[in-house]
Amino acid sequence: MKASLANTLTLKQKGLILISVLLFVELAMVFILGALLYKAEESIHNESQARDILACVNYLYILKRKAEDSADYFVGTARPELPKKVHEAVSAIRSELENLRSLTRSSPEFAQSADALISSLEKNVQIWSDMVRLRSSANKRDWDTAGRMRHSTLRDTNTQELVKAFFSFQDKTSALLKKNSAKNLSTQSNIMLWILVGVVFNVVLAILLALAFARGITSRLGVIVDNSKLLSVEKKLNPPLGHTDEIGDLDRVFHDMASTLQEALRRDRALTENAMDVIFTIQDSRITKVNHAVNDSWGYSQEELIGKLPDQLFAKNKQEIVRELETCRSTLELEAAIQRKDGRLVDTLWVAQWSEHEQCLFCVAHDITERKKEEQLLASSEMRLRTVLDTMLVGLIRTTDDGIIEAANPKVCEIVQYRNEELQGQHLSSIFPQLTTSVLRDLTADNLSVDGAESTQAIKTIEIEALAQSAATLPVEISAGRLQISDKPIYLLTITDISARKELQLAKQEFIGMISEDLATPLSSVHDFLKVLTADTNLTQNGHDRAVLAVNNVGRLLRLLDDLFEINELESGQLELKPSMVSIQEIVDRAIDAVRVFAEKHKVTLESNQASSRIFADGDRLERVLVNLLSNAIKFSPEGAMVSVSITESEHLLQIKVIDHGRGIPASHLSSVFTAFKQVTSSDATKKGGTGLGLAICKAVIEQHGGSIGVDSVEGEGSTFWFELPLEPPVSEIATT
């Protein structure tokens, strides 16, 4: 029972018990010594009290003698100061009697003797007081009879009685002092004896408990040490200790660890034997162990390689590889071409680790044949990519997040007349002054690509000026994209020299301006003349018809010239808008009224929802956009159809849709409907009329307002032309109005 209880205690509990036993013994010694000290203090107190009582009695005796002597003197003489001395002695005796009463009150052994002494002294004090009073009276006869008689009585009776009381008190006090002295000596001897016994007992007990505690620990630790030795040689361990203390927990953990380690070793052996990589050991320059993977990887059996030199495996650089393996004393990593048993070559990556304890080299050979092929393909692909970049007709620049140029292709160097090494490290603004870091980030805000996956947002393109090394400026077109690779943004910019395009645009604008000015005036005169001619009543019917046809043709030419002139002004930015706060409902109503006769002619119904929005825009230009969209919708709608204008408002945008139910637009033509001179079919210009510039003008007007325009259409079901405008104008536009 005791053994099982000891096995269930932890080391902490055993240590607490050991300390508790020693503390208990120490406390017992303290209590015993405390009792002895209490007795010693009590004896010392009694002795001190006895000495105080003895001193008080001696002092009373002195006062009594003083009072007696003074009484004897003033009985026989008439000196006036003697009664005063007797009175003082009497007062002192009374005070000291009170002190004696207080000292003997808590001492029963002195109480009886003290009462006798106090009683005798009080009688004497009373007689002395009467004598002083009689001596002080005026009647001398009374003093001679009564005073002398009292003095005689005092000397005859009380004196003997008082002396007897004094000697009795002194005898008792002396006896008590002797008794206390002997008792104090005995108490001191007992204290020294208990101190000596306690110290010896504590030392012996502490040594015994420490030996027992240490023996219980060291014996079990020896078992654990022995188990560690058995584990190192892979032998069976000693049985578990069975204790529940910390050492028992350590023993259980050690057994669990040993089981886990043995299981891990078994798994490692299984993994080694079943691994895809070839795992082997080399000792004394020969292969000593090899796993089964060598059969599939290299075509050899284990028996064919064990005991062989490894150099017979290498297809090239045999001596160099063998020398590195023989001199390896830490970790080695190398690539080696292995010749299989069937003659084929296998590219391998060797990782070798030297074991100082076993004096052998552990090697793992991983097949990297496929990786080598991929590296070759990647190198070839990189070469092709570099060739493409070097021969691109547009410039390509790679920059950091801060706009620092990291690389540029030859086309960029050709455009800005810098060498590649001169461009690297420069900021974009040194070559493109308008392209600051903030502009670059705004340009790529909607073009984010993450891990190579491109965004579906449309890529933004801007036109700015480049500053060449010769200090000359030239116009370029820049589009940018952003890649996020390993949390690091990389910006790619394509640079296109648009000098030729700008020159062509300038020539086109000059040409359009020329024909607008040189043709518009004579055509207007011809148009007016033909209109007058159609009103001539002398013309034959055939002549009248020809004149009407000529008026229509000349009118179409004039409209074409107006459209050409307007779109030229819009594209060149020369046409200034006149924005103001306008009601969108009023613009829609005016546009519908403008095409109402045209709609009635085609037997098409118009409708619109109501809106209360007001926007900052050029109302006349927006009205023309709506008239153009409504005219197109009416022209391509069947008789009896309806054309709707839908106005919707979101948080920051106003959207207007013109919806028809006509023939629709083929998907292949949707991307080009807003291009100048583009018609869905070649016969539309003849049958439906129009210059082919209306939608291009609409697009230019909307974009100049900071909005966007588009079309959604399903062939055979109709089309929806829409445009969106910001409800709040830019601050710069408000400031200019």
C-alpha cells in the first residue's frame, strides 16, 4: 500500500512532503523552546517583582525609622520643625504603602505578609498623625498626658510587632529569590539541551530524507539512461517504471518516442525502398546500399550495383564527379548524366550528405531529364521572345512602381535617340515630361493584371510629347499595363511614334478646311439657284424633276460638307462647347419635336419617360445627338413600330437610351458603327440617305462632354443606342463658365 501510494506521487508532491516533515519538526522545536522561554520569562518576572517588593519594604523600614526618630525628638523638645518632619515621613509611608499593595496584589504568596505589615504600619502612621496634631494644639496639658502616653504605647507595643512583620517579609522575599534563581538555571539548561537535540535530529532527518529522495530519482533515471542506450542499438527497452510522477511521465514519453521513432524508421525504410528517386550510400568509394528505384530509373538491379564503383554509371566527366564525391565532407549538389543499362542517358541531380558517424556518403539522385528539356524549351522561347521584342515596330518599356525605367527595346532607343544603358535607371518624366508617377498610375488603374491574367478593362491610351536626346520633341502615343508578380507591380508601356499620323491629320484638317471653304460657297449659290429654278413655271415636268433631283443632290453635298467641317473641328479640339445647367427633359422634348414630322412620314410612334435631372452640358449639341439617334432609329424601323427614349439616373451618371425594333445590327458591324463613312450595308446610303458621319459626330460630342456612347443590338430584333454623361461636371469646366 505504501509503495503504491509512493508511486502515485509526483516529484513536486514528494518534495513538498519532505519539506513539510522538516518544517513540522522545526515547528515542534519552536513550540517547545517557546514554552521553556515563557517559563524563564515568568520566573524572571517573579524575581523582578520580588526584588521590587523587597526594595519597597526596605524603603518603608527606612521611612518608619525616620518617623520614629522624629517622634522621639519632638516628644522631649519643643522645636517647631520636628512635627513637620514627622508629617513628611507619614505622607511618604502612606504613598509607599499604596505601592506595596499594588506590587503584592498579583502575588498570593506575599499577600498575607503584606497585609500584616501594612496593618502595623497604618497603626503607627495613625499614632504619629495624632501626636503631630496634639503637639500642634495650644493645650500643653493635653499633649503632656495624651501625647506622651501615645508615644509610650507606640514604643512598647507596635514597634515590636512592626519589626517582626518586616523580618518576616524579608525572609519570604529572600527565599523566593533563591527559588527563582535555581529555577532559572534549570530552565536555561533545558533550553540548551533542546536546542542541541533539535539540531542533531534535524540534520539526521534531513540527510535520511534527502538520501531516500535522491535514491528514488537516480535509480529510475538510470533505467531511462539504460533505455536510451538500448534504443541507440535498436534493442528491446526495459519495462515501463509504472510511476505517475515526472520521471514516470518521462519514461512513458521515452517509450512513446521510441515507438514513434521505430515506426518512423520503418516508414523511412519503406519510403526509401519505394521512392521514385534513387537513394544509395557510398562507403570507401563503393556503393553499399541502394533502393529498388534503381531498377526502374537506371535499369540495374540492386545486386548489380552493390559493391561496385559509382564511376561506371556516369556518361561523362567521370573523374571530376568521382573526385567531388570522394572529397565531400559536408553537403554536395551536382548534376550528372547517367548511362542506363540499356544505353540511354538520364540527366540527374545528385544531393549528397556526408555522415561523420558512419563514415559514408548518403546520396539521392533525382531524374531531371524532363526539366532539362523544359529549360531548353524555355531558353529557346526566351530567345524567340527577345527577337520579337527587338524587332517590334513599337517601343516597349518596363518600369517600376515609381516610374524608374528597368528595360527598353531597340525601338524606344530609336525613337528617343538614347542607348539602352542610358535609359536604364532614369525616371520616365526625364524622357516623357508629362508622364509623372501619378499619371502612370492613373493610366494603369483599370489595366491591372495579376499573375499574368489580363484585366478585361479597355486599355487607356494617351498622346504626349517625348523629349529626345537632341532636345527635339516628337508626339508619341502611350498605352500602359500593370503586372503584379510576387507582390511587386511592374509597368509595361508601349510607345508609338505618331509623327506621321499627326502630319496626316494636319493635312486632312487643312484639306477639309480648304474644301469646306472653297466648295461651300459655290455649292450654296448653286443650291439657291436650283431652288429658284424649281419654282419656274415655264419648265417642263421633266425639267422640273431634274431640277428637284439636282437640289436634293446639292443639299446632300452641303450637309456632307457641314458634317465634315464639324467632325474635323471636334476631332481637332477646335470646336468649343458652351456648357450650362440644362434640363435633360427639355432637350429630349425638343429632339422629339424636331423629328416628329419625319416619324409621322415613316408611320413610327415616339415615346419617352419623364425625368427631372439637370446636367452641366451644351444643350444644343446634346439635342443634335438625340436627333441623329432618333432619325436613325426611325429610318430603320418598320411601319407601325415604336421608338422609345429611356432616361435613367444612377448615383453619378445619367444614361439615355434610344430603343428601336428594326432590323438590328450584325455582330460583325457593332465595333464600327461609330466610324466615319461606315454603313451597315453599302445600299443604306442610297436607300436611307445620310452621309455616314452622324454617329461619328455623336461619339465625338459625347466624349467631349466626358461621357461614353455605345450600342447593343440583336440582328432581327432591334437596336439600343445609349450614351452616359456625368451628373456632376469637372471643377475645371465649372470654373471656365
